[in-house]
Amino acid sequence: MDLALLISDYTAQNAHRGWPRQRLLHECLRAAIRNGTLAAGSRLAASRALAEELGVARNTVLYAYEQLASEGYVVTDRRGTLVAALAPQRKPARRDEAAAPQAGLSRRAQNLRAVPGQADRMGAFVPGVPALEQFPMALWRRMMERALRAVTVTQLNYGDPAGEPRLREAIADHMRAARGVVCEASQVFITDGTQSSLDICMHALADTGDTVWIENPGYGGALAAARGAGLAVAGIDVDDDGMAPTADDWLLRPPRLIYTTPSHQYPVGSVLTLRRRLALIEAARAAGALIIEDDYDSEFRHDGAPLHAMQGLAADAPVLYLGTFSKTMFPSLRIGFIVAPAALAEAFARMRAQSSARGRVAEQLALAEFLRSGQFALHLRRMRRLYRQRRDALVAALERHLGSVATVHGGSAGMHLSLRFNDARIDDVAIVAQAQEHGIAVNALSTHDTQGDSGWKGLMLGYAQVPAEQMEGLVKQLAALVHLAAYAANCATSLKTPYPPARRTSGRSSR
């Protein structure tokens, strides 16, 4: 081993770091020992000889050797400096090893789905992204500046674990007026968003092994929260009228918790009918279950008046209401909330006192002003008009170019709709991968199956962030991929179909 050459190469590769010579030498020797280039038992050159060969002061080499000795990489004896015997470094895992469950993780963690974040999937039709360019940023900046000036010395300390009182009161007032929610400010608890709210509810309201109902297909975040809490998940099928539990579901797998997105089902887009809402509340009450109402997309109703939240439909309904400002304002705000039943409010307050983050006072105060000033309601009215225009343009383009192979679902509310393929043989996952190459970021409905095959094959398209004038061109690109996939599905089926048996004729020739 030419130690001088090794050191020279390392120095050239790391010259940009600006390290002094003694550190460069120390780092080089340590790396060579760690990766096995300098094997255990190898004898290092004498400090004087190595210093002369490298053209450095002997103290530079002595410093490096002493550091290595103090860290246990080398040992010294009367004959010089030897590389110590170390535990071998683990070689990089092979691909098949890397795919195996990671050592140390619980079974719950190993079972979690790998779900890409919205920031990882950019492009037209990404679900859940509002029209961010339309948000009144200048107004929000002024409100944030006022909030920061208003923050007191006391508020610099750990805040109220339930959230800033002014924001809780503003949310309670808005929810009573806009969504028919029956609550007081003491029932409102501020969280870091819907996923945080779900984690809190799944852990606080059920014990390990209890059953939770989740819509099938359904929201992957709810599935992750349930699995993270060690709950048994039962997928309840969804149809055009929303979640549809059967008598057998109530009898054979009674729930402790029921998670639903009644205002605009995720991902299908169905709206849970009033009849089903009332029936679900009464059945849950009789079974001693609690309903987690994720009021996803509730603020955007395009056809007809919005239905009131389930939480306010019946006196003392066994419902926890989950809301967020990620869709109505902007995702990075990371402020959501839980409205707990009055009977559970005190218990929730005790629990939040032990686990709440207690921060972001300025953002909460600014949001309270945004709600109180009427600017939030004004922003919602503008967005409803804009999203209705974009929804209309998308639906028209889909019916023109894909009406023969797919059906539009869930366009009456929210910020997304679903396109269900008439032929379940079409591979929606493959279409998603191909569309991404064209800058189109749709979701495959089949990947949202909660339990078993939900029977929904198609695409989930978010339209809030796509200008109406771009819909036609984007849908044309998407339609080309879907029609090609439909053709491929037909061809594959034809190849698998056996030829019909030859017709039997008389023995005589017809010549």
C-alpha cells in the first residue's frame, strides 16, 4: 500500500473543504481504516519518514496518529503504530435485503404504505392543492405583521395546549354559522392539520385491537393513523351516495370508531345523503361507536346548498368534527382543528395538556383576525366561483374526449372529481405513471383501496389549481393515454379467449 499516494489522492479530493493539513491527514487515515483499505494489523509508516515523504512537519503526522490512537483506530507498541482490529463495517444491503422490513420497526410501522407527498408529485390535476396564486398574500402578510406586534411577553412562553383562545372562539363562531356545527369554544382544539387530528383521535378514542371503519376506497392518511394506533381496519364500501355499511357489517364487525368524509368522499367524490347521515348517527349511537367526521372540501359546494355537518344533525351526536385550513387557505399554514363532543371536551383538554405542541402564536392570531374580519368568507366566495368554472371546463372536456370509456363522479362539490373507467380491466396505475411523464399528476383510484378490491378503477383529478383554458389540451393528452390503455386491455383479453370450435360438416366435399 502506497500510503503517500493514498493521502495525496484524498487531499486532492477534499481540498475544497479548507481543512488544515493535520485534519486532512487524520480524516484520510481514519477513512482508509474504516473501509478496510488499511487492514487490521497493518503497520503505518514512521512519523518522521511519512512527514518527509509528504513534505509536511512531523507534528502534523504526530497529531493525526495521536487522534487515531485516542479514537481506538490504531495501537502503538515498541515497533511502531499498528491498525487496530475493529468490528467490520456492514456492507451495503443488496436490493433484496433492502426490500425486507427494517430491523427495529414495529409491525405497525412496517405495514404503513409509502405515500408520496404532494410536493413530490407536481403537475396538472394534483388532488388537494388549492389555487395558491389566488390567495390574498399581501393581506395575509399585513395580518401576520399585526399579530407579531401584538404578541405579548407572556405569549412567548408555552401557549395554551388547546390553542389560542381567540382562534378557538373564531372557529366556533364560523362553524356554527357556516356548517351548522353545535359547539362552544371549549370544544375546539387546534392541531397541526387533519393528519395530526386523525392520529390524536385514533389513539385517544380506541384501544389496540378495536375495530375502525374506513371508507373503501378511502383516505390513506386515515388508514395510516388507524394502523399506527394498532386498530383493526374494516373497509366499508362506497357507492354514489357515500359510505354504505350493511346489516352484516354492524353484526359481524361492529366498530369502535367510524371514519367518513361525508361532504365530498375521498377519493370518489360522493356526497353522503341526509338519509344515510341520520341513519349512521343513530346506528353508531346504538352500537356505542364514535364517528370521526372529516369535513373534507365542505366549503366548496357547486351544485345546490351544502348539507349541514353531521355533528349538528342530532342532539348530542356521537361525532367528532375534523376541519382544516389547508384547502381553504394554503397547505403550509398547517392549522387544523377538532370539535370534540361536549362530554369529551374536558378529557381532550387534559390529553392535549400532555401532548400539544403549544406554538405558532402569531399564525393563530392572524388566522383569528382573518376569520373575524370577514376576509375568510370573502376569499371562500371567490374560490367557489373560480372552482365552479374550472370544474365545468374539466367535466365538459372529459365528456367530450372520454365519455365513451369512463364516467365522471363527484363533481358536485370540492376541489377534485373522479373518472371511473367503464371497463375494470384498464390499468389505472400504469396510466398514472405515463401521465406523470407528460406533467399530469393524477391519482389511481385502485391505489386507495382500504381492504380488498373496492371495484373502483379510474383516476382522481384535482382541478382547483388548473386554469379553465388549459383543461381541453390537458384532457386530450390524458384521453390519448386512457384510450391506448383501453385498447391494450381489449387486445390482451382477445388473446386469452380460445378460438371457437370448428363447425362440423358432412363428409362430402362442397366443391
